[in-house]
Amino acid sequence: MTQQTHSFQAEVAQLLHLVTHSLYSNKEIFLRELISNASDACDKLRFEALNDAGLYEDAPNLEVRLAFDKDAKTLTITDNGIGMSAQEAIDHLGTIAKSGTRDFMGRLSGDQKQDAQLIGQFGVGFYSGFIVADKITVESRRAGMKADEGVRWTSGGTGDFLTETITRAERGTRVVLHLREDALEYANGWKLRELVRKYSDHISLPILLEKEEWKDGENDQPGAMVKTGEWETINQATALWTRPKKDVSDEQYGEFYKAISHDFEPPLTWTHNRVEGSTEYTQLLYLPGKAPHDLWNRDRKAGLKLYVKRVFIMDDAEALLPSYLRFVKGVVDSADLPLNVSRELLQESRDVKAIREGNTRRVLAMLEDLAKHDPLSAPAEGGDGVTDVVSEEDKAKAGKYSQFYAEFGAVLKEGLGEDFANRERIAKLLRFASTTTDSVSVSFADYKARMKDGQEAIYYITADTLAAAKNSPQLEVFRKKGIEVLLMSDRVDEWALGFFQEFDGTPLQSVAKGAVDLGKLQDEEEKKAAEAAAEAFKPLLERLKATLKEKAEDVRVTTRLVDSPACLVSPDDGMSLQLARLLRQAGQPAPATKPVLEVNAEHALVKKLDASAHFDDLAHILFDQALLAEGGLPEDPAAYVKRVNALLQG
């Protein structure tokens, strides 16, 4: 036998330190994690054996076994799945195998609840064994390898681990937990049965436990439970999604979600359906309550678990849902797809397209149902003004859509540009802050219902932050006239609204693009006054245009300003300043579009411009301040500061 000592990856060593210092507030979940790993290993064997039945060797029946020894203080979890080679044991048990480990460890904060969730998301549940064990021994042999090519992996959960080659007749993996003194309750058959029913009853293959029976004591000795040498199945051993909905409790649905998502929080809601027709499949889809930390990571794998006739095919089947619903977790079990389906075939399959469309409709229906029961999204009173009776369903779902939207609303907006067929449904689900409320609770339908008589557009503004949008000078005339404006501060807003120009027949109009046009809301006297001001200011406007010709496309008098001297707007047919700025920040090319400077003819600073001895400096300051007000930065900050200081000094 050859023995080698290896050091843990630095991130694993830090992780183990957290685990062994009671990171998990609910330590009994270690069993769920280890049984889930064993089940995954059996699924992988079943999949690989589709092309090589010899991998089953002489044990075609897949199973997980639990054994305990009170005297030796051990708990053993054994599976006859795919197993590991010596190198795989080093790779899988000595490193965090997923990408982004540095980012992962940087996010660990010491907050038990938050850190436990992160660990689950990174799929490193094996290390949870060290919650209850001061030593773990793993023996494994990969299916198809020789008996003398087994491996034993041993660690005390400190800085290193030991590997050695062993002879192991059985394929698969045995994990032996050497229990701590404060964890001996897990060397107990009754306790193990309870935990399996609670956390792992959904596992689709049998979980076996050694049978025990009571034996009376002799010669005044107490009786005790003794093992019979037989094994019994202690879970239902049927895939949860194959059971009728009436036979699955909410608790079981919740535990299944935690098992497949590695999330420590319960889901917001779920849908479980058997779809029949030209394409037959079962779907079990969940909406999480919290976004994963890497939701915006382009390299992150997302998708549903795919089964074909209850045979596991792949994790993260991205083709089963559009990208803007990548936060959805769940399982799809198809009756029609071939068992050897690949990711490439998934992209081309008609059946997969039908499943994808069906899943999308079902998820949107779940969101619509949550929105209907959300107090911020649905009216509190009936049409007769009498407060509606709050049902139990209302109570159960109250606030859940607001919770969902706070986590995933920005991702949902991507659907405006990605899913033409469902664009209207998606638009109805979107929520925004507005000039009438800071809470992100205003829908397009809410806005339209509150539009003033004569108002012909849904007005909105985009900015880097909610504060920047709320305090933009471009809103001044709208506030003066009591016209509501939607405030949009997600980075995706500008892009998404490029694909959505009207809602229910009413056009959407950015208040920061083009000349302000309030239509019927602006009376004739205001229009005449604006025209007169523009005529009177012609000489000044020409001077400003000449001075700012390198910065501004045009300079004009505006009626949109009340308190501010100037603002910047995008040309009617040009890219918005916000979108151009976002593209540059992302390293993408953006056209060199120059904005239009609009000035307030009634402002004292503008009136003083013409007679000022510092006209050029004031003109540039006016432009740069307008740029700052809408979230940009002067092209030459030092020059701006120099001009301001010169004026302050007189």
C-alpha cells in the first residue's frame, strides 16, 4: 500500500475551521448532505451505465446503507454508486471543486445562518460531517476499476488528509464518521429513522438500516436493542415528483427543495404537475426565497435537474428554462426524451422546446398568483369599498411577491428582451418606485390607473441609484404638475425598455430623452411663454452652443426645469446617457453621442450669464453640474474644480 499526506486547499482549511466550530445551527442536516451525496453517486452510475452496463458489476440494485456501532462510536454511510478513484478522492475531498472559491471564502462572515447557506450553495456538504465527527474515513473504488485500485481517505478535519491504496471488492463509497462525544445520539437506530424520514424520505432509491429487536436481560441485567443481521428500507424509496400531490406534505416538498438546491431556507412556493399531450413530462418547480450570491456570474451553471423515465440525466439542464428564469430550481422527468440525450441535442429537440415553454408558463403563473396575494400589489378593498375578508391563502402568500421581487426582479426584467411571446405577462409582473412612493411596488397597471386626465404617456427615468433618480432635475416640472414618474435604478432597465415601448396601448416616455412634451397637460399660455423665452434667449443660446460645441449636441431653453439652472437630455434618436455610461463601465463600445443641454430661462444664474465676465467658465460649470446631477462625471474633473475655485475667489 502507498500512503500519502496532502494539505487541504486553503479555502477548505478555513471552511473546516468554521464547520468544526459549530457553523451549522442545525447540525443534524449532516446526514441529509451525506445521503444526498450517496444518492448522486448512484445517479451518476446509472447514467454512465447506459453506455456500459458492465459498470454495474455484480450489483445491479442501487442502494444506500446506514450502519452504526455504539461501542466504536461510529456512523457509516455506504453506497454502491459510481465511486471514486484515488485522484478523484484527492480532487473532490481536498478542494472546493467549483469555480469562484476565493469569492466564496471572502463572503464567509461568521454569521452562522448566512455562512451555512453559502456552503450549501457551493455544494460542499461532505464537510458537514465534521460537525459531528472528529475523524472521517472514506473508502471507495470507482466502478470498472480493479479491486486493488481502491482508495482510503482519512482526515481529522485539520490541515491535512491521508490517502492510501487499498483492496476493495465492492464498488462505491463508504463514509465512516468517528463521532464526537457530544454527537453519540446519531449512533442510534431510532434517531436515524427519524432523520431519514424528515430530510431524505424523497430519495428515489432505498435507504437501508440494520434491523434491531428488543432482547430481555438475563441475571438481573437490563434489556437492550440488538441487531438481527437483517436490513430494512426506512424511506419511501420513490422519487417525490412521481407521487400524487395529495400524498406529499408541504414539509416533504420543502425538504426536497433543500436537498436539490442546497439552500438552507424554505422556498417561497412551488408547482407540481404532470403534463400530458404530445409531450409527456412531470415538472416540480420551486421559487427560492433568496438569490444565490453568484446570480450574476456568467460562468455560473443554472438549470433544472433532468430525468428521463426516472433515470437521472444531468444537473443544470439550461435548455429547460429561459435565462431570465435561471433562479428557478426543480426537476423535470420526461417520458419522451432518449436516455442518451446530450446538451447539444437538448438545444435542438422539439420535445425540449415544448417542455421549456410549459415550464415558462407555469413559473409565470406562480408569480402572478403571488402578486395577486401581495398586499403591495393587490387592492386591500373590494370594488364596493368594503375591506375584503382575508383568506388563509392570502395570509400564507402575503408579502411573498415583494420578497421575491427584491431578490429577483432585476433578472425578471431580462425577459422583456428575451421572451417576446410572454412580454406582456412579464411587464405586468414588474414593479417600480415612483415619485409618489419609495417602495418598489408600482406596476405599469397601477401607474396607468392613476394617470391624469389628458396624460398620454407613462413617464419614467433611469439612473444609477434610486436617490439619483428621485432627485433628478428632469423631474421638476412633473412634480410641479403632480404627474407621477416611475423611478428605475436597476442596471438592466435601460436595456430592457429598449424592447418594450408601450404598455396596454400607452407609450412609455423617458423624461430624460428628447424635448419635454406634456401634451394636453401643458396649457397654451405655458407654450407661448416657452416660445417667447426661446426667442429672447437666442443670442445667449448661440454663445453657449459655440462655447460648448465639443460637449453638447445642442443648447435650448426648456420648460422641464423649475429650481435647477440646467439639465442634460439625450437626443430623440440617440442612445441615452445612462445606457452609454453602463456600456462603457462594462467595457463595451458605446457611440460618442453628445447630450443636449437644456437651460432654465427663469433661473438667476442663467440670467446673469450674458453679462458675466466669466462666461466661458460659467458655461462649462453649468454643463458639468448638469452632468453630475444625472450621475455622470466631468470629462476633466480637475478643470471643473479649478473653474469653481476661481469663481469662489471672485
